[in-house]
Amino acid sequence: MFKNNNDITPVAIILLISLVDFTLYFVIDSVAILALYWLIMIVPKGKICAWNHNHQHTMTFKSKGMNRILEFFYALHTGVTTNLWVLHHVLGHHKNYLNQDLDESRWKRKDGTKMGEWEYTFNVFITAYYRGYQVGKKHPKPQAMFIKYGLITFSIVLALALYNPVAALFLFVLPMISGLLLTCWATYEHHAGIDTDDHFEASYNNLNPIYNFFTGNLGYHTAHHYSQGTHWSNLPALHETIKDKIPENLYRHNAL
């Protein structure tokens, strides 16, 4: 079922959160409780964005159908539907991140100056689906899946909102918006301010074990760009083989 058994625990936790969401949707009417739950879960669901990122690099299940089902639940937590990150991130950003004229997650303004953290966040946030669609023009098969499953996801969310508007707002709609915002915000620290043509000097790394526990080793970012198809569980070992090429000033140590 799983391509890599290291995915079992994080996927189980993520689906458990989805089960809680749907249980609350059907049994809780209190606006205060739903709003409090949304606020409490902003950070935990924000961490799910990293696992969605990992999934769209290396599919979790052997079954295509199960991958599509998992992506639906990922979308409800993160606002990122099937193949959006495949197009925007895998086929876009990873190809273009050294070229700020083309990078789908570009941190430079048109005049060449560095965007601020929130300027970058909102820029990537409001252009995410458009830029993903644009990349898809060169990749019609994943683009077709992006459109198809995106429409299915948003249709289901619309149905949930029509049936129970208040619960859907706090359990699905707002988490999708805040999740996508947090995803964009989190990527700012990966490359912003680094202007180079050297892949080994183009990413900030974070070897803090707490950070990597919650993000699926996203802190091994140079290794991730060096071999983006490497499963998240193997990134620390890959990092060991290339760490001598990474400058010391490209290491950070924050836990969150």
C-alpha cells in the first residue's frame, strides 16, 4: 500500500485530524468552539503543508486512487489541491529557483530588490494557482489532473458550505486559506536573499531535529534541491554526502 513505510505514521495522524474535522462538522453547532478549534489548529495544520509538499514530490501510495483521496484531505488542510505543487513547485520552482525572472516562488521584485517577508508571502499566495496553471501549459497531463481534481475538491467544499455554512467556514474554508498562506510564508526562508548560480549555495538549511521532525526533514533543503525525488526520510543521509559543499552561513537553527 505505502511506497515507503516511514509515511505510515504522519499520514495516520493527518487522516485522524481529518476525522476530527468531519466529526465536529456534523456534531458541533457552537461558533465559539469552531472558531477556537480553527485558531488552535492553525499551526498544527500549517505543519501538514510540509507533508503535502513531500507527497507531491514522491507519491505516498502505490495506488493512484489512494493518492488522489489523500490529496483531497491534504487540500482541506492546506489549500493545495492535486498537482498544484507538482506544477508550481516540482516542475516550476525546482527548475527555475536560480532565476528570479522565472521562479514561481520568486523573492525578487521586478527592480531586482528583495521582497519583504509578508510581501513575498502574499505575492506567492495570490499567484499560486495562476502560476501553477501557467506551468501546466507545458505539462498538459498533470495540468488536466490539476483542473479535474481541483474542481472536484472545490465542488465538495461548496457542498459542505451549503449544507452547514458556519462549520464549513471554520473547519474547511478558513483552514484552506490559512494553510496556503502559511505554506507561502514558510518558503520565504528557504532562498530569499541568496543570489547565486551555485546549487550548493542557493538554499538555507536547518538541521534542528525538532524542525525536521515536524516538517519531514524540510530543513535539509540543499539536499532536497540536489535530488528532489529523494524520499524525505533519506534526506539526512544525502545531506551527509554533500555537506562539505554547503557554506556555513547557510545554516539556521530555529525549531519552528
